[in-house]
Amino acid sequence: MKIGYSITLPVVAAALLFFSCTGGGESESVIAAQDLARRIIPAQAGDVIFREAASDSTDTFTLSSEKGKIVIEANNAGTMAVGLNYYLNNYCNTTVSQYAAHPVEMPDVLPAVPKPVSVSAKVPYRFYLNYCTFGYTMPWWGWKEWERFIDWMALNGVNMPLATTGEEAVWQRVWRRFGMNDEQILAHFTGPAHLAWHRMVNINSFQGPLPQDWIDSQAELEKKILQRERSLSMTPVLHSFSGSVPAVFKDMHPEAEITKVSNWGGFGDPYRCWFLSPTDPLYTEIQKVYIEEQTALFGTDHIYGLDPFNEVDAPSWDPETLASMGKAFWSSLEAADPEAVWLQMGWFLINDRKHWTPGNMEAFLGSVPRGKMIMLDYHDDWVLGWKLTDRFYGHDYIACALLNFGGNTLLNGNFPTLIPFYDETFRDGGPNMKGVGSTLEGFGTNPYYFEFVLSLGWNYPETPDQWIDKLADRHIGREDATARALWHDIIMNIAPQYTGTGVSMNSHPVLGPKPYNWTVKFPDIKGRTPVMDYAWRKMLEIGSDRYEYKYDLVNLGRQALGDYFDTLRDSLQLAWDKRDMDAVLKVRSEMDSVFEDLDALLACVPEFNLQVWNEQARSWGRTPEEKDYYEWCARTILTIWSNNRGLCDYANRQWAGLAKSYYKPRWMMFCDDVIFDLMMGRKISEDNFDARLRYHEINWTVPSITKIDYSQPGDPVELSRHLIEKYGF
């Protein structure tokens, strides 16, 4: 069976779809959809009937009512799930969150479908995830979190998820076959939170060696992930060999064409990668062994991520050399799996336009046969990559929205740009535009943006305005004109103006005009704060018992308090300029108060709570030492990121625990410096402050040094009411 034009599902999946049935006559697709319904809406699942329609090349579902039951007919389990989600969203005012912590709130009686509704997919591919997501959002997930998330992907139509969990188990088997021992292999891997960048040929060994228990447990988790994804008609994208080899491998093969990868993220030589040229005979040999071992462990769906030049330089920028390398990459995959399709991130083409000129792009991409490569147009919410690459020179491509960097919690999402960009792509992107998706680096703050992007892959009858209306309805559980108007304002007017990655309270404190830190880019909020305050206040007035509503209150409130802190930072600057000690003391007290109040508000929902993140990390450890190790890794990536300041604060979050124990002390230290220097009549020593700040940051990442006093969960409605009154919002 073919999905779209070039992806062959495994024979076993095709058999499940068309030939397998139970003693009761139900197909495996129907059984998988029924199981999903029982997980999502257990009390009402018996009133939903799934039927398998005749197979077609286009995914299509039909909703209808029959004898008091809801009937969903579709060509496979994944499309049945999309039909169920459409029914829940549009007839039940129900949202199914990505997070298992969110309850699925349902009416007591399932509403009837007045007349049959049929919806088909616009495109064959619906892609989701980014290598970075496995570091910024999902590194500590267990099966509970993955199970809900896979269901969410199915409900939203994803049929091509990236699946790199447990990859290190494959590599361990590969490097053993090439003569390396386990001590050498484990030392080559990074710690768990940084494995995404190890897989992308960016860094090696940082926070390693990787524990063997981690490798084994993640391999078992990946088997469950893949089994569930395949049962729901998904084609998981596994990895392949992108050229990164251990340093010891270079010593073992001095004859091989191995070069050091360019510096990435400020990491020094001990953590830099070594790159084996794809034109070296060893490359094809390693690729073959890798695909063999991966297939033995996880099976294959014949689509492989291969991304050798993510934010690092190619060994040469000569077009002929790039063409020969592209051809060699492809040949190695084809030799390992004749059915292989190469999935390539398009980020490198838009991120480094200096080197990836049109000539170089065409040379590299043009070396791969058409139909054998799928490109991810990586950032279509901001720049249309297909326009820069002559529609990727004929290769199939998927229009992806990035929307989130580093898992940041800024309220953003550029609907006004997103909608016309996708309209243009569907209209003018060419016949090789075969999919939609998201390459988000992290998620959790604004999930509705990703739901909307995935909805663009279907011929839904609703307009974007109607989609927003229904979003408002299901977040409060009823139709309400005020709520609808507010959500239109949030999505179309408020959120698009937040184009940075953080708020100043999460940044390196500093006075003066220079940026706080290049990794934290702030939006211009002048004149914006009253609008944000209005949104929070208006959301409180609307009222609802829905969990999604309470989450929205916290989400709006944390952004409003973040904006308010920006005004305090400006007041601190003004007080310093005037040498007004009383004003500085007042600002310091207010900053302290905002951090404490923000932390309490964030603790009201688990999605904004560091305690959840850290406890998930610790759950993978078997001994106190292992638990501390995993928490150290978990704290590091959110804050200092690395062993240098190059990416410090890149993954900043407004989270309970972080606000009070990490970000607040930085600003209090800074205010104390301002006070002391005003007393002494001298200018602040930035070097001295930076040294003390770094001492705090590094110590904070170590659980045995810094214990965190977590705020206790409260009522977000009552707390929002109190804070709105306290700060005069």
C-alpha cells in the first residue's frame, strides 16, 4: 500500500489494514480505533461505532447517527481517530489535550449528527515533531505521557511522526560490531536531555557517560511507541547514519576520511563531533549495519531521517563536492534498504543562506532521485522555504510550521501570517507539496496553534474564524459571544505581537541598551501591557469549570505578569539613571513580589511546574545517585544549557520552581548590586556580577547543592482574581 506517492507501509501494516480480522469480524483498524475511544472517552465509547470503509488513496471519514449511536466510517484507524476528534470538537465542545493531566470533559449524552458529514484529507502526509522536541519537551516521558500524546497525534491526523526514542540502543549494537567496547560507547553519548543534539551531529559526550539502564529502558519504550503508532495507521520516521562517529573510531581507522565538525553552540573540542565522509567506503558499511540493527530492534517503515549539516558546516562548499556527497548519502540508504526514502530537514537551507546558495542547494538536493527524498519545509509560519529552493527542485515536501523555539512559554503564534502563507503554499507550491505539519522545538504553552496547523491538512468546512469560535466554545464548554470575541483578539491581535522567545524576568539581568542575552529575544511590548491585562481580566469574567479554561487563565496571567515585570525593569533603569535610592528599593520589593506571585500562579497547573519535570526525570533512576544525575541533566537544559554561556537561557520557561528559585535570585542579586553601587557612588562591575551570577546558575543545576521549595498548587480562579486586583490589571 502507498501513502501518497512514495512511502510504502510495511507489509505487516498493510495486512492489518486489509486482511486481518477478529473472530467477531472486526478489522484491526476498527479494534485500534475502539481502543483509542475507550482510552479517551471511556464512559461514552460504547456509543461510538467505527466501520472500515473501502480502501482509497485519500484518507476520508464520514460521521453520521444511527439508532442513537455515533457512526464513524473511514479507511483506516488513523482517519477514524480524526473523525472522532472532529465529532468531539464540533458536536461535544470537547478538547482532547496532548497532556494526560488534562481531563476530557464530555456531555452526559452524545449529541446526534443531524446529517452525515464527510471530510477528506487535502494532503497525504501530516508530519509532527522535531529532533529538538525530544530534548525540550519529551526526554523524561514514560508510557503514560506517550500514550496520550500518540492518541492526540492520531486524533489530529498525524500519520508521519518522528520517532527517535531509544536510538542509542541501536548505536550500541553498531559500535560493538565495529570493535568498540561499552565503556567507549557509553562515553560517546551525551546525557539524556542532550541526545537530540548528539543525534543531529552537533555534540558528543556532554553530561555522559549515558547509563546502560537508560539505553535499555528507552529501547523498550520505543517498541511500545512504535507498536501504538503503527496500529493507528502512522508511518514513524526512524533515524539513519548521518556521519557522526566516536573520536575513538577515528583512532581505530586512521585511513578513513574523517574530519572534525565545525564548532557548535560554543562547545569546546572535547564535545565536538567527528564526521565520516559519505564518499568513504566505511560510510556505506556503517549505514548498512545501522539499518540492519535498527530493523531487528524496531522494524522499519522505510522512511529515514538523515540530517548531516544541521547548524554545522559541510566539509566543503564546492557544488561538485556537495553533489557527490548527496549522491553518496542516498546510495548508502538505498544499499541498506532498497525501499528507503530519505526525509531531510530543511532548516539548514534557511538558517545558513550564506553557504547554502541556490547553486549549492540545487547541487546537493539534485543529486538524489525524485521520489526518494521528502523535504521538511521547516519554518513556513515565517519564511516559505519552497520559494528559496525552486520548490525543492522537484522533491516532495511538507509545509511545516515551527512556532516554538526551545520550549519557551511566550504567548505567541502568528495566525495573521500563517493563514496566508499556507493559502499561498497550497495554491502555488507545486504538485510536489504533499503535506503539512509542525517542526516545533517544544510544546505545552499554546497547543491550539499546532492543532490548527494540522487541521490545514484536511478539507474541513469551517473557516479559520469559525475554527476560532469553536476553540472558544470547547475551552469553556458552551457557546459564548464574549469568549469568542476574546479568543479572536488573543489569536489574531495579541499573540502575533509576541515574536520573541522570553520575558525579561527570565533573562540575564543588565542595565543599559544592550540585549539581555542573545538567546532570549524580547518582543516590543510598549503599549501592549494594557491589552494583555484586559485579556486576563476578561477571561476571568467569562468563567467556567472546565480545566482548559483554568489552564487558559494561568497562561494569560503568567504572560501579563511577565509584561508587568518588563515595566519594573524599565523603572529600575530610570531609578538608576536618577540615582534615586528610594525608587530602587521600591522596585526591588515589587520585583520580589511579582516573582513570588507568578510562582504561585504557575503552580496551579502541572504544565507550568518544574516539579513535574524534575520528578519525571528522577523516576528513571534506580539509585539516589542516578536520580540526582537525571535531575541534574533536567535542570541544566532549561537553564545554563551547556558548559558555556553560548546557549544559556535559550530554553527559558515561566515555570513554578524556576521563577522563585532560579530567576528571582538572579534579579535580586542584581538589584542588590545596584543598591550597593549607588551607596558607594560607582558604576556596576558587570564582570564581577557575571561571575557571581554564573556561580548561582551552575550551583542551581546540582540537586545536592540547591534544594527547591516548590509552591503548592492553588485555585487559579481565586488566585487570578487576587492578582488582578493586587496589580490593578
